[in-house]
Amino acid sequence: MNVGFFFAAAWQKGELTCSYLVAYNQDMDKVFKALADATRRQLLDLLYQNNGQTLSELCDHLDMTRQSVTKHLVILEEAHLVVVEWQGRHKRHYLNAAPIAEIYDRWIGKYERQRIDALVELKRKLEEDTHG
């Protein structure tokens, strides 16, 4: 296959953007979408409390059908918030906190850093005033 043709066709369809930020935002959008739903957040909390649960175990804590829980788990998997591992016939679900850490670093941590720096500066000035 002609690789140049493949890239030209992908470019025309808008599949290639050559922008890291576009790919980053699409991945981050999936995480925000997954976290926007209370049931999905509850599933993440259940996995945080007891990682490696099966679908049946997760359903025991929720008042909804297996199919509904499965749909929520698929969205969490697509956002890479949940990873699965097959153990024989059992599919176990595990929490992957890395995407949440990325959100923290990108959207929360930088603002928290400013607040901490301001408190350190305030402490320094107060100590100067009392010792100076």
C-alpha cells in the first residue's frame, strides 16, 4: 500500500491534525465525559474501595440492569479509567487513576500551586515582620 496515499486520504477526512493538543483534548474530553455521570463516578468509587471486581460484583452495589452497568463500564474503559483483565471466565475491572492524575496536573495542580506559593510568601512576610 502506498503510505503517502494513506496519509493524504486520512488528512482529507480530517483524521490527521498534526496537533498534539487536538489528540490531548479528545482523550481528556472522554475522561471528563466519563466523570460527568454520577453512576460512573460511583463505579470508580467501588473499584477504589475494592479493585478487581467482576460485573456481577459491581452490579450488587447498583440498582440497575447488568446491561446498563456494562454500558457505563464501556465508557469508563474508553476513557482509560478502567482496565479489564480476564481471569479464566471472569472479567475483572480495575481502576486506572492515571487519567485523573492528568486532569489534576493540567487543571487543578497548577491552581493549587499558586495558592501554596501565596501562603508561603505570606508566611515569609509575617515572619519578617515579627523578626524585623
